Amino acid sequence: MTTTTFRRRSLLAGASALIAAPAVAQAPWPNRPVRIVVGFPAGGTTDILGRIAAQILQESLGQPVVVENRPGAGSNIAAQSVLRSPADGYTLLLGSPGTNAINPHLYSNAGYDPLKDFLPISQIAEVPNLIAAHPSIGARNAAELIALAKRQTLAYGETSVGGSTHLAAELFRLMGGFEATHVSYRGSAAMMPDLLSARIAFGTDNLPSIMPHIRSGALVAIGVTSAERWPANPEIPAIAETLPGYEVTAWFGLVAPRGTPPEIIARINTALRAGLEKPETVTRMAELGARPLPGTPEVYQARNEREFVRLGELIRRVGIRAD
């Protein structure tokens, strides 16, 4: 037997063995840790909500679920990193108004299409913003602030260019029909000294961040930016009571790269919804000024599509750009 013949027979025998061997069953998902990528630094509302979701999923799935903070470019960096990951259910993105609806209108190239490149899993929670004023200006509610702003030019601040606090302030100005001097800040910590010292007349921030100053009397609550009064703070009127149709909140949820198997999407959704409905989760979120939003992927996608159009129109009307 020649060497060539022997090699040929060995290869054929090996191929036959592979064909005859039973298929190796794929290990069920998940069989290793799952990542939730958050586009903001640790410690903020977005990060805390991501960690609540991670804890819920870890308890249900029986595998570690870790939060990875990848801040930068309004969460574009986080979104792009998840988009480049395998669509296998092991890398998820904590979606926010920025990633889901705002950034493609705000940046010349966000690097992704939120409605085409990601699959919605479930909303997690909603957090309103609050418009607050310095007591010295004399306005105690939305109607009084609008009337004052029409008589004199006021300065107002927000905590993120193109973010929900910025859009909430701009929509209030547009619907209220007044002009004002806009001052942008990089976060609540940067804006608060100017608002507390009356260097700006009013400002918009996430409800949890600004409520301590309302309770102390240092600031006056003009109104929450949700469509109705916020359940945890029913004493504060909604801006929509003065300006019907007004609403700009921050909503958060989990999304996965397109191509993720539907059975994995369904399993994460089921686990997350069950955890969000637990009384201890509701209580913990209320302490953050948030309320849980368990629901189907379809409900989440419908909101993303609606806000993508609505907030995009507002951004173009105001002329906001981040680059």
C-alpha cells in the first residue's frame, strides 16, 4: 500500500466517523455570564436601574449578570459596542431615550439605527424630570413662570445637551410661547450651584436629583414633565395641566443586537417582567423616583418608534446638535 493510498483511506475513515458520530447537543442558554452595557458612569440613575435589572436576571437565570459601564458620546459608544457583539443573548444594552430615540437626530453619525439594529426586550422603568425655579423670581407654578418669562428674559439651565432634561426645557419654552437664555451644563452637580444662587431663573433635572432641594425649600417645584402627576409626588402638578400634551420623561429598558434568537428574547422578558412586579422592586424604584414598566417587546418598540419621531421633530425644530 502506498503512502498516498494509506492517507486517503485514513481521511475517508475519519470522515465516516464524523458522519456516524451523534451530534453534540448545544448547551442551553445561558451557560456563562451575561453582560448589561450601560452608557453612563456608575452611580447615576441609569446605572442603578441597570444593576436592578442585572440582579433580577441573575436570580432568575442562574448565571452571573454583570453591568459594564461604557460612558461617552451620549451612550453611542455603549450602543456601538453592543452592536458589534455576537447576537447570542450574552451582551445586552440598557436602552435610554438617548440610545433609543434621540442620538440619531443629535449626532451626524451615531453609528447605529436604534429601530433596525436592536431588538427590544422589555422596558424597565420610567423617570420624570422636574422643572424647578429659584424662589426669588416669584413664580410658583407653570402658568406664573410662563407669564413672567413673557415679560422679561429669563435664563434657564439643563443637565445634558440633547438629553431628556434639555428637551423637556425646550418643549416647555416652545409650548409656553416665550424666549429665554439657554445655559447648558454637564450634569446636575454643575447646574445646581447656579440655580441655587439664582444665576439662572429655572432649570430642569431628573426628579430624584432635584427633589432634596424642593423639600428643603431652596427651590420651587414648577411641575413634573410626565403626562400626569407622578404617583410618588402627587403634590407637584404636571406641566401638562397648564400645557396639555406636554410630556418628556426618561424611559429605560433592555435591548439586544438584531439576530438574537427569539426564544432568548422571550426568556429574558419573562424573567424581567416577573422581577419588576415584585413589591420589593417597586419599593426600591420608588426610592429612586422611578416606577417599573414591565411589558412586552412590542409595547417597548411602539414607544421607541413614537418617541423617535416626536423627539426628532423637536430636536430639528430647536436646532440642537451635539457635534
